[in-house]
Amino acid sequence: MPLTVAVAQPVCVPYDVVANAAAHAAVVRAAGARVVVFPELSLTGYELDADPVPIDHPGLAPLVAACQETGTLALAGAPVDGPCIGILAIDGRVGVAYRKLYLGASEQRRFRPGPEPAVVTVDGWRLGLAVCKDTSVPEHQARTAALGIDGYVAGTLMFDEETGEQDDRGARIAAAHGVWVAFASFAGPTGDGYDRTAGHSAIWSPDGAVVARAGAEPGTFVTATMSAP
């Protein structure tokens, strides 16, 4: 059956898991999507000294409730145990679905790389997971695709001048592997010098065509319905 996916770029408060989880919950309720993808470290901002977010963090309760009530799987970015840069899968429960494999230079001073590529299955759709720099590494794409995926979804953070590269990357991955691609890209200022970020979260069809794209401003999302060939 078709799968409705949203890519979101919520307003983010540095370090504030409670406020950010509430913003994520509002997006989940508004999007009406089966899956909502959020940017890299969306629950804390790109604050590399933020504490890991445990899966039983009480501040996640509103997001868990929103996902339960709407039947949504939220894929949210957070520092997790390791410490690693992770993706939390949130529906009726919270779990660490993926840990970023390829770290940037500043990230390597704080985090460890994850162990391996990962997939989540939603209504029969196999979605390969990635975080930002992972999407620039052909080996990551190939290893993830080898798991038998229908889509490749990522939370990203890029500078505003990298918007073109972000678009080219999404299209290349989709066309190269014949899969849907969804990037949720951070919008608005955040830590480690990211004063101007790309936004423009987007979804590409398996032929590399853009089917939905947000603007540069925070607080927005776009949706698309993925269908099987």
C-alpha cells in the first residue's frame, strides 16, 4: 500500500528536549503522515555537548502520545548512548533505530560512529536510515541499499550555501538505487557555527525527480505519498 511520508524542519530550542519534543508532536498531529522524518539532532539542536537523550526521557511523552493517537512513526534526531548521533524511532514506544556511521571532524571529538546500516519496516516498506554526512558516502548508500530498501530517509544539517548539493545528493541517491529518498533538513540557526542553515527538506521519487520541497524557514513540513512501482 502507498506510504505517506513527511519531512519536517521544526523550530528548535537549543538543548531543550521538552520544548522540542512538543514542537515535534505538533508537527506529527498536523502532518497526517504515516512517517515523519526530522533533522539531525532535532531534539537538542546541533549542540555537540548536549547530554544523550535516554529512551525513557519524560520530556518525550507528548511526542509519544501524538504518535500513538495518529498512528505515526516519528524518526527524530538526538544524541544517544555511546555517545552517538542517533535516530529515535517513536510510535507507542521509543527506541534507538540507528546510530550515525560517518562523523564530521567536530563530531569525532565527542561521538563514536555507529556499528552498521539500519532499516525500519513500516507497513511493508523498508526504509534505510541515514544522518547527514552518511548521505555523502557512496559506501553507506550501497550497504544500506543492499539490505533491500524501498526508501532512504535521513535527517540532515547543511549550510544555506549547500542547498544545491543537498538537492543533487537526494536526486543522485534516488536514481542510482531506484528508491524513494526523503531528507529532513535543519532550518534556522543552531550550534557549532550553523548560523544559516539550508532547510528545503525534500522528497524524491525513484527516478530522481523532486515531488515535495519545503522552503528555507523553520516551522514547516511537506508530505508526499510513496507508491510501489
